[in-house]
Amino acid sequence: MRSRAQLLRSELIGVAGVIERNLYLTRRYIWWDVAFLVWTVANTLTIVFIGRGIEASGGAIDVERVTTYLLIGAVIWAYLGIIFEFITETVAWERWEGTIEYTFMAPLRRSAHLAGMAAFAVVYGLIRALLIFGIVGLFFDLSLSNANFLAAIVVLLVASVSFAGIGIMTAVLPLISPEKGAQLGFVAQGVLLVVSGIYYPVSVLPDWMKWLAAISPATYALDGVRDALLDGADLTTMGPTLGILVLIGAVCIPAGLALFSAGERYAKRHGKLKRSG
Amino acid sequence: MSQPHPILETPPQVLTAAPAIEVIELRKEFRRKAPRTATGPRRRRIAALDGVTFTVARGETVAILGQNGSGKSTLVRLLSTLLLHDGGTAKVFGHDVFREPRAVRRLVNRVSVEASFFKKMSAAENLSYAARFYGISARETRDEIPRILGRVGFPINRRTEPMENLSRGMQQKVALARALLTAPVLLLLDEPTTGLDPRSKLEVQKFVREIRDVHDATILLCTHDMTEADTLADRVGIIDRGKLLALKTPDALKRHYGTATLEEAFFAATGRTFAEDSDEGEDDEDDEREVLA
């Protein structure tokens, strides 16, 4: 029998394999990544310039604070988008390339497979978010005199566990219905972002949307990052926010894995692991 | 025990007394679109496999002949743990395919008619990450990937080219290398030479023969090619509309049906030629997907 240590070693090598594969793909599609980065930077600029636009049209606002507020929202939107895209496409991407059956018949645990996808998404998304923040920041005077960057990154990393869990929940959709599933993944991502106060406080939302905001990890991630960057809040001050994010993550990851497992059984029952595209 | 693999510290666990494959009354059904009626259901159930029973001994090569939609690929997918069954049992070296899928996955690999890869990635990259999924580290594959590619007749100097630049025959050789890299003791070949040019086909067949003769691998080969089945297999099975009609040595099969060739034996068994495609069975997986997509 294989020892626990050997099994753990195999699973860790498998996680590394998922990351390795995504690195190869990133290298092969690097100019697409550059193009999407430029597009996201341009899109972020159009949003952040709204702060100056309000002042130019006569509004009395703290422009530096508003531009920083909008920039944080846009960067986190981009970060979440990458995480959801990578994890949601765990199935859709492989089905398109035709490798899905080979991945699903390998002895790698599904949790290890998805952990590899999530780990790559978090690292890639974080690097990309920092690049966008840095590039767009060059265009504005930002309100960062009290910023606690370390605390902001810790909040983002803790929140990423929940985001990965929700990503795994949406990744199951293409297993159940190859095309509609991928479409529903985008819808879920959009809904999550709208209710989470990306460019506005959630207090402005209608009451029914506030309920959704209260259970969205993005709400707490945005609050935490803004508190850290705009007001210099430290990790001690943000204990309750981090606690809620840990709690949501502790629910989302097992729920995501259970849903994915059920989706995989459904796909195997109905013959949906075959190639499409 | 199987022959130790050069790069695996722990070879897959094989229960030596058990047959390589033991399938008893295996059933798999798919739902199929049906014309809407006032009272009847919109879908009907089609048996892709209908009570299939057979055993493959360790080290044996068995070919399964059947038309498109006869159930061959469904059988391979069930044994690969890619489908769940609707009845019966299937064991691989004593491990229940549906209750112990991870144990089975360590023992099995598959080469299908489509050499499925990430097309922008190179052969070496595709093999490298695939090996990781079987717990094989980068240190272990560094020398092994060029060696295995060389063995299947793939030009080593092209291993860093994107797969999309390679011919279909080349891609199929990489698919064979991918399967071999994980040291499977049961190799499932689902029409591995379909669509290949004659030279590539002969090279792939030569390599399959080598795996059979040199290694302690058991091979289940699903094919359309009668000559391939006749020359490579110890026994040949005929499957039609989900039922396994016969499984004997090629000579015994010809004697049983009183024919001179396997093709004639196939016709005698099924009443049909290979040119006639079935519209039943496994193709219904696609039909169902279209309904729900």
C-alpha cells in the first residue's frame, strides 16, 4: 500500500502540474495577456477619471479620495474577474481543447486539481492587480498617505479563499450544461460584483440587494482594502472583517467542492465529459 | 507484479490473482431525443451497453470490433472511470471501477481516436504536466520524456514545437507516449490508428506490438480495422448494438461463423457490414448534450 506521505507527495506534484500547465499556457498566449492588460488599464482609467469629471462639472468632492476609492474598486473587479475566469474555465477550457477526459481519468484528487487552478489564479491575479494599480496610479494624485499596503494584501489573500470557493461553485455549471453553464458563470460573477459595492457604498443599494451584499465576500474585501489604503487601518482593527471573510471561506470551499463533486457525478452519469469545440 | 517502471518509485498496485478486466452484465444507458408527442415522453432510453460480460487475462491483448455507435467507446469510457454504469460490475485487476476509481486510475491509461492536447503547448510540455497528474515529478520526467518520445518514433528535435504544427500521425505518437509515461498495466486503445496515413498506422501498430511483447501490459483495443485486430489481438470480440456477440481467438471466430476472414465473420455475426453505421448507442451522449446545451 502507498503510504500517506507518498500519497501527499503525489497530490502536491499534481497541484504543481496544474500550475505548470497554466504557466505554459500563459507563456504561449502572452500577447493576449498583454492585450487584455492594456484593455483593463484603459477601462480602469475611464472609471477613475469619473472622479475628476465630477469636480470639473462643479461637484464638491475630495478628488484624491474619490479617485483612490474608484481605483480600488476597479482593481478588485479586475482581480475577481481573473480568479473567476480561471477557476470557472477549469472545465470549459479543457473541454474545448479536448483534454478533459485525460484530466478527469488521472488519479489526481479533484480538490488538488482545483487547488492548483485556484493557486495559479490568485498569484496571477495579484500580480496583474498590482500592475494595474501601479500603472493607473501614475495618472492621478492618490490619497495614499496613510496607506497600509501589507494589510490590504492580507485582506485580499484571505478573501481569495472565498472567491476560489465561489469560483468552484460556478465551475461546476459547464459540467452540467457545457454552453449554458459557462454563460451562467459570467452572470453569477456579474451579480456578485454589482451587489458588493465596487464603485459605491452598499448602503446605496435597494434593501433586497443589501441582503446579497451581506453574504458576498467581495463586500468585505472592498471594505477591508479601502480601510487599509484610504485610512491606514491595521490588521488588528480589521479583525471583524477578516473574521467574516474566514467564515465565508470556511463555508464556500467545502460547499464548492461538494457541488463540483455532485456535478462530476452527474456528468459521468450522462456522458458529458466528452470534448466539445 | 508488473515490470518496474524506470520513473515510478511506487508502481501501481496490482492484485496478481485477479484478471486484468472482469466485466459482468455491464449496462449503460443514455437518454435520447424523441419526437414530442401528446402523451409520450420527449426522451427515450437507449442501451449503449446491454449486459456485456467478458474477462481479459493479465498480459492478454483483446480487440473489440464494432461499428460506430456499437458501444466500444462507452466500454472504454466506463473502464477509464469517465462514465458511471447503470448495472452490472466492472473490475480492473480486482479493483471495482465504480467504487475504487482512484485505484483503477493508477493502473489504466488510454489512447483515443482524437489525440487531445493543448494545441499551443509543445509535446514535451503536454507530457510534462500530464505526468504530474500521476504524481511523477519534474526530476523524474526530465530524461524520461525524450526517451519515451524516441521510443514511439517521434523526432526528439521537434518536442518543443506546438502540437498544432504536428501532423495527425505525430500527435498520435505523442498520445501513445503520454499513456506509456504513466506506466499503465492496462492500456485502453480506442481506435488509435483511425485516420492515420498507412505509414503512421504501421508505426503505431508496431509500437503496440512492442508494448504487448516487451512489457507486462494488458491491452484492450477497440478498432474498425480487421487486419489490425487479426494481427495484434490474442482474442477478438464482436460488439453490436451494445451486446457482445462473440469473443474468441481470430481463428476460432472464423471457424465459429464458417468464414475465411474476420470481416465475413463480423457480417455473419451482426448481419451488417462495417460501412453501415448504427444510429444507436453511444452517439446519444452527443444528442443529449445538444438538448441541454
